[in-house]
Amino acid sequence: MPVMNQFFKVLYMAFIPIRRNGLFFTFMYALGIICSYEVVPNRPNAHVYENLWLELFFDIYIICVVLTMIPSMPRKVIQFILSLLSYIVTITDMFCFIKFQATLNPTMLLLAGETNSREAGEFLSSYLSSDIIFSPIGIVLLLMLSHIIVALIAKKVKVTVLHAECCHLKSLSKIASVAKPVLGIASIALIIWAGISSWHNKYEMTDMFSKQSIGEVEHELTTNNCAQFYLPLYRLTFSIFSNNLAAKQIDKLIEAKDKVSVDSCSYMTPTIVLVIGESYNKYHSELYGYDKPTSPRQLWRMKQDRLTVYTDVVAPWNLTSFVFKNMFSTRVVGEKGEWCDYPLFPEVFRKAGYHVAFLTNQFLPQAKEAVYDFSGGFFLNNPVLSKAQFDTRNSNLHAFDEGLLKDFRQTENRMTGHDLIIFHLMGQHVGYNARYPRRMRKFYGEDYDRPDLSVRDRDILSHFDNATLYNDSIVNEITKLFEDKEAVVIYLSDHGEEVFNDGFKHYGRNHSAEITGRLAHQEFDVPFWIWCSRQYTINHPDVYRRIVESRHRRMMTDALPHLLFYLAGISSKDYNSRYCILSDDYDEMRPRIIKGTVDYDKIIEK
């Protein structure tokens, strides 16, 4: 019998961390559950983290184990600090969700860091109102009040949640004493179950915090079963970590900015317009042989109006943010160092005397911004770097890309005659049905003879083609703006997209998949064309000839800055003629390494 009692005591030790930290465990567990359910987005298939109940138990239990090793008085102080921090961060997280439909994220933290006291006061006066009390935040406030009251009562009458010494609760104490073996066994079983089920996420979280750049973090988030930061404190920690990574690259970019130099500039092309599309599968364009009229205006310009279509251009990545970093940096893939060790091409243009305008429908900082947009836009939106790159920027995002046309017209009077204008469209970004106004719908699911696809898939396909047709109208309107100028317009997409091509029943991008020839063909091939105004071809027939003659050359869009420098007539240490597709020195056989690992041309040959 004594041996059995000793065995029961050993079992009961597993329950001691919970007993000694009963209030803390109970209320922190309740807080985690309430918050998780209250921040589920109101959209199809949205749900709480599937391992919430077990992993939350595991996490709080481990904290309680550590607290149990600390003497009573300091333990209470630490419990108070942890509880207060948890309530504050949870309330902040839920407030962000209620007001901005997004929980704590890197952009939100960045915006908060850039807010001064006056702006903070205006923000609080605008958003803090009595209805907050009647929102889910009220539940958290009520839980916090209950926590305080129970803690005070427990201190006064020496009561804990799980072990009672008060005369009114002696029976409960006796039951607890009898139940010690059961509590011990239950605790052991739960901690083993929770530990096993939580192991993968803990590994992924640890791996996430080992990343060396914000780009690596973003790429990790595209993989299946990536880390789930399911608690507000975890989301805050992740946001701080992401901002610190971005800050390191910002520091390098600022250092590189100060080294920009321009020897001379001929302003050979007075007006250069760069239009960057989004998620454009080139094989859904008539310019590349698609059998539906998705690009009639571009097709007309190709046949009648000095639009030269390039046939073999690929993107270095199939992630917008990675593409932007490679495309804006004057470094090309294969050179030493990182993209952030080199100047950004708009900085060189400004140094050369060009007026640079950036009109984007995606990379403006906003509270609801995902990590992907944060990763792609942090170096464009940093105040120091933005000032170094751009003279003019838009300040609002639009439901449709036509809003950028209005933005341009409002800033057109700022142009100087030596202008670089960059339009960044939302293009055909998922979801496709939100990328065009309904008045522009031409294609429907029944228009596609694809018995291999479901009705839903054919409908999705039709939305992509409608978005492509709308995109055709936008780039045509942009081109129209410069028909009477001595101008060159360049259009390309950041990357391609799977849209049920080659008998593949999938749309979007397969970030974690092995790069096959088919995947490279669909997700890395991009449309690319150059249009020259009539006045430009008259004044620069040699450049126009070079454009036409180079249309079948191989190219990767990381070399775009060097083409732009050539067109501008910029002489600088940051220009390398080997990377300019119009130059006699162009190295067409430079390996086109995609995702930093695979030679595009070799995988396509296979």
C-alpha cells in the first residue's frame, strides 16, 4: 500500500503546475480560446486553428511548469506581468480585427511605429467609442475583471481554484485529495497528447524564427503546414521579428542609396513608362496565340501601331515581392551579394535628373496588409527610400486598376519632360472575379469546351479571362496617354499563374512544388512588350530597330533596370551593357536562374 501511495504521489506531480498556478492557468486558457474564436474571418472555409485546444493547453502548462520552480512571491509578480501583457495584447489584436478586419501583423506594427503622438490621439478619438464595450472586446474585459475579482477573493479567504481551505469548500478539498491519482493521470495523458499534436507547429515556429531575411519568411509562409501563430502574443512576436528583418535590409539599401552616382545622361527617351502587371498567364493573351479575344487592343497595336512583343522573357520568381526586389535592384541574379546591397533603379533615375512617379494599386501600407505585400512593399514605402526613389506617388488603393488613370491625371502637371512613370497594377491577382467591373464581363463558364473541368473551375477560368480583357483595356488607356509624346511604354507581368493550362486542374501558384518544365512554363513565363510612340520612332529609328530585332532574345526581368538605363541614356557604374537586351554587348546566354536554384532553360529542355 505505501508503494502504491508513492506511485500516486508521483503521478500527482504532473498536476502540481496547474494546482499552484490555478488562476493563471484557468484565465489564460479561457483568454486564448475566446480570442481565437472571436477573430475568425467572416469568409467561407475560415475556421479556428485546428489544434487550438490541445496546443494552448500545452503552451500554458509549460509556462506553469517554469513558474512552479519560482518561489511564491516572485511567481505572483511574474503571473501578474504575464497576465496583464496577455490581456493588453489580446485586446489590441481584437481591436485591430474589429476595426481593420485583420489581426496584428508586421505592417500594422510598422504603421504604429511611424505614428506620432498627435496622429495617435486622432486615431484613438476616431476609433475608441462606447460600442467597443459591446463588441467581443467586452468579453475580454469582463474576463479580465473576473480574473481580478477572483484573485482578490482568493487572497482574502485563502482560496485557490483547485485547492480549497475555506470551511465552505472543505468537501471540495476532500474530493480533490481523493482524485489526486485521476488528476495526475489525466494531466500526463493530456500533456503527452498535446505535445505530440503540437510538435509540428512548434518545429515550424522555431524554423520561422531562424530565417535571415523577410523574403525567406514570406517564402516559408507559402509552404504547406507552415507555422500557425494562433495567439496574439505570437502574432506580435512574429511582427516584431519581421520588422527587424526588414530593418536590416532597409539599412543596407540606405547605405547603397548614398553610393549612387551618374556620370552623364542624354535623356534619349524623354518619357519612359513602365507598366507592371500582376499574375498574368501569357498563354491567355492573344499576343501569344490564345484562342479567345482577351487582348484585342494590344493585338491591334502589335499589328498596326509599333508594339513589339517579346517571346522569351521569364521572371526570376513566382512571388511578387521577390520579383520586385530583383527587378528594382540594379543587381542581377548571379552577381555577388544580396539585392539590397545594390542601388534601386528609380534612385539612379532621380540622380540623373528624371522625375519619377510611382502609381501602385497594391504596395501602399495599410492595416489589413498581408505579409506578402509587406515583404514586397517595405523598401518602397520606407520614408527615406521612398523619397530617394520617387518624386510623385499616389496615396490610395482602388477597387479596379482604372483608378490609377485618375491618379495620373491628378499628378500629370508635375511632369517635367524627363519622366519615368511606373504603373503597378493589380492585374489578374487572385481572386479573379474581383479584378474587373461587371460591365466588362464577356466570358462565361459555358464558353469553355473543357469537360475535364468542373462547372466551378470553368467559371474561375472565365473570370481570369475577363480580368485579362479588362487589363487589356487598362494598358491601352495608359498607352493612349503618351501617344502625343516622345515616349516608350514597357509592359510586363511580375510572374505567371496556373490557370488550368496543359490539362492541369489547378489555378494560382504551387510555391512548394518541385519546379518542373510545365510549372516553369506557366508560372515563370511572362508577357513582355515595348511600344514606341510615332514621334519616338521618327527621332530614334536605331533604337526602334534594336527593339524589333531583339524580340526573340532570351531575357529575365531581373535585368530590366539595365534596359531602362539604356533607353534613358544614363551612364553610370550601376549600368552594365551585358544585361541590356538592346545592347550589342548583351549576354543572351546568361543562365536564367529561377527561385535562386533552377536553370530555367535546362528545365524547359527536359
